[in-house]
Amino acid sequence: MDAEEARQVDITLRRLGIPGIVAPEDPDTPAGAWRVYDSPDIGTRKDTTADALAAVVAKFREANPEPLRRADGGPTRGFIIPPDEN
């Protein structure tokens, strides 16, 4: 994700109450890849991107336990992050 996508992920995590610090993998290259970490401390932080993604999915499953279906009845795949309501 780029910096703008990271900002949106950060907003979504906060809105859903999911912990995480969204930051570039390499602080010297903010135009590069970004991840979700458990701490802002570069020396001790752990990548929690997969856990954050799983938590987002779990939150949306709580809100809508029925699987999404396409018009033809097949399963829908992908992720939809709703816009900020503020």
C-alpha cells in the first residue's frame, strides 16, 4: 500500500477499534511498502498486518454473518472498506 492507502487503513483500524500502527516498512523510503505494526518503535516492532486484516474481516462478519453473493449466486471475493462516515 502507498501512503494514502495507509492513511485509509489507519482510519479504518481506529474506527473499528483494532490496534495497530500503520507505517512504512523502511522509514527512509515512505514511497515504498507499508505495513501494520504493534508498536511505533522500529527496533522492537512486530509486523501485525495479517492479524489486523483478520480482525477487520471478523468485524465485518460480525455485522453481516451471511456471505456475500454475486447476482448469479456465486461467492463474492475481495475486500470492501467503507468510506469514513464523518
